[in-house]
Amino acid sequence: MEVIFLMALRKTMMLFTGFLFMGVLLVGLMSCQGLALSGNGNRSGGNVTQVGKDGSTSVDLTQLQTALDQFPIGKLTSTEQAGILYVREEEKLAHDVYMALYDKWNLPIFQNIASSEETHTSAMKLLIERYGLTDPALPEEGKFTNNDLQDLYNQLVAQGEQSLIDALKVGAAIEELDLLDIQKYVDATDKGDLKLVYESLMKGSRNHLRAFVSTLKNYGVTYTPQYLSQEEYDQIINSSMEKGNSSGSSC
């Protein structure tokens, strides 16, 4: 009887251990899936963003394409489609405004960040091509399909041409608007590929905001946020420049 009891106990323990292992494995798989959907973890494809000494933050398009290829291509909602097309032109607006202000003031920060913004708008083009959308971006600088963005471009360039300080404030304002607009589209999607691109762009916008604010400080000007809440602004400005993505996940 004792031998039978011990054999039954051993069998029960083996079954329990098996169930425990399966439970841990299932939790691990669910965690990896959550990381993928949020654009983090091994699907990040390594260092998708590259940060310069001045804070200009570019997207490595080759790394980004490699990362995007790991995601399934789903069906876009109307909101997701509108977001891709809008952000494509909004990033072009940032580039075009900064180039216009560089031509006016010849301050390197505008040219450097404009170069980064060119990679941002190219990142959005990757999504347009991935989902077979019609690209709204026009080849001419300062020209936009979206009438609201056309009006905003005209307004910002006129404001930035008034003085160098006004130009730097325009730069900071653009990055604030980018952060708010892109966050809206991040919240409206559950697609990992869209989140990956959007979050890479937002990292760039936070770094660019820090760069413009720091430059204003060098001119003795304390910048006041124009669109972000004071709490959101302080959280960004009081933190360091963000570096490239980590690819250290074991998922």
C-alpha cells in the first residue's frame, strides 16, 4: 500500500509541475505579445532611431523596414488611415518650416533638425507603401495637400521670420503639436507596426523640443509651452535626451 501511495503521489507531483510550467510559458508568451503590440521588445529591430550631439533624432529607415517586416499587415480603420496620411504631411511641414527658417537665420539647429524630419516623413512613407495608400505629400517645399497644414505652414514661417527668437519658438511649438497629434493616433490603434513608427517619431519630437528649448535658454529666453500642459512639458524638459531603442528582449 505504501508503494502504491508513493507512486500516486509522484504522478500527482509530475502533473502539477507540468501544469505549472505550461502556466509560466503561457504568461511569458502573453507578455511578449504585449511588448510587440506596444512597439517594444525584440520586434523593435534594434536601434531604429539615431541621436546626434545636438539632439537631432533621425529614423534609421533600413532598421525600421526590417522591424516592420516582422509585423503582420492588417486592415486599417478609417482613423488609422487618416492618421498615417496626416502625420506624413505634418512631418513634411516640420522639415519645410525648418528649412525656410534656416534660409532666413542660417542657424545650424534648423538645418540639422530638418534633416532628421526628412527621415521622419520617409518613415511615414514606408507605412503608406506598406498599406497601399496614396501619398499626399507634394514634392515642392512649402506646399501641402491638406489645407489646414498649408495655412499652418504659412503662419509659422511668417512668425519665424520676425526674429531669431520667434523662429526658435516656432520650432518648439511644432514639436509640441507633433507630440499631441501623434499621441492621438497612437491611442487610436492596436497595430504594432503603426505604434513602432509613431513612438519613434515621438522620441524625435521630445528630443527636438529639448534642443530648441536649450537653444532658447542659451539666448537668455525661458520658453513657455504653447500647446502641451505644463506638467507634460516639464516631464519632457526635466529628463535627458533619449537614445536609440533597446533590442535586449529575450522574447
